[in-house]
Amino acid sequence: MDLNNIYGDYLVKRRVTMMLQFVYKGDYTLAVQLYHNHALLWP
């Protein structure tokens, strides 16, 4: 069991969940910005 893998998977799911919440509210630009910021912070 690789903890790094599990944690990375969790971050990806959390990132996607956050993005979907913003998209659901209709704030597409914020969702895209958030996704790119997180992608830079967590490669």
C-alpha cells in the first residue's frame, strides 16, 4: 500500500470535486483558474 499514491488520489478527487462545485454554481472561470493553480501546486 503506497501512501503517496493514496494521498495523491485523494488530492485529485478533491480537486475535481471542488471544480465541479464551482461549475455547478456557474462559475466556470474560477473553476478553470482553481484547476490550473492546483495543477501547478500539485503536479
